[in-house]
Amino acid sequence: LREQKEQGAESADLHSRAQALRTQIHESTKNMRAELLAILTPDQRTRLDQMETEFKGRREQMRERRRQMPENDEQQ
């Protein structure tokens, strides 16, 4: 897509293609997760849920730290 944009492709065409690719990735990820959950034991599913919750918490902490950074630090 980047190459097409640099070569002067129409913005609307690129936007449509990017949206289609995002949809395809989303569907693929959803299907992969369903396949994964189908083979996990109940204990493994519980552990996966715990790990995802922990990851989301760490990600939110990192976002909060970035929000609290002084603006001049972000510009360097």
C-alpha cells in the first residue's frame, strides 16, 4: 500500500484496500482464536484468560506512564 501511495495511487482506492485488509486480518485472528480455544483444556483456558487480563493491565499501565510524561521528553 505504501508503494502504491508513493506511486500516486488514488487515496480512496488505497483506503478501500486497507479497510479490506484490516477486515481480513480481523477475521483471520478471530478464526485462529476459535481454533485455539477449541483445543485448550478448561484449565488452559482459565490460564489464558488470566494471562490476557495481566497483559491488558500492563498495557494500560504503560499507556498511563506515557500520558504522564512531560511534553518536552516526547519531542526528543
